[in-house]
Amino acid sequence: MENKSIIIGYTEPPSIEDIEETARVIIEDLPTGMKKYIGRLKIEVSEFPDSYTEQELELKTPFDILGYYESAGPAAIGHLSVCAESRDRLHLFRRPILDVWCENYEDLTSLINRVILQEIGNHFGFTDDEVEMYEEEMLRTDVFELI
């Protein structure tokens, strides 16, 4: 992300590519206890959820969701994976994420990290305490200094 400060130093809003790169680094550095669940997770960042997602999740506005985890099912795991397209996806939505970032003055990397952990945790049935434990574990590492 070319010497951009995640906290304050943006002269223009972070791009889809910036958020994708941040998410990629976070995913690479997930704690083992969580990483073992995700396999070859594909990260997809778009401006907003599509109309189908809005309708299925009964969203009032496209700003009501920051991301979601989409499973490709058991055929996407390990030796059962038959092709590159058969893999779980993590969808992140740039504009809603940026709105929360601007409203809360939170570090962008911490916010993206929280969204990723919550989506993985929700999908795999982790408790809120477990997700919080993983978030605290990541804060103790140097992952945020790498981005």
C-alpha cells in the first residue's frame, strides 16, 4: 500500500485494491486456531453488496453490511477441492467500511480485521468471546505494522 498511513495519512479514500491488500495481509496472519477453518479463502472487495445480496439479507440500505462469508461447501476443502473456483469467499464492501471508519475515527486496519474475524467467526459458529480472543491475539502481534 505504498507508504500510506492506515490511521490518518490518506489524501484520498482507500481504494478497493487498498482494502483487498489489507485484508490479504490480515488473512495471511490469522491465528492458527482460526486459519485452519478457511482453507484457500478468496477475498472479494466491491463498493456495495449487489441487489441479490441486499434482498436475501433484507437490508434496508447497502450500508447495513460491511461484509459476509460465503461457503463453497465441503467440496472446496482440502483434497476434495476440484477447481480454483470451488473455494470459500469473503466479501467486503468498501463504502460501508469507509463510512464506519470515518464515523468512528478507528484505525482502518483494525476495523477490517474486526470485520474479517467476525465474518469467519459467525460462519464457523465461534462465540463472541472466541472472536474477541482472536482479535486481542492479533493486536499483540506485529500484523498491523506490516500493512
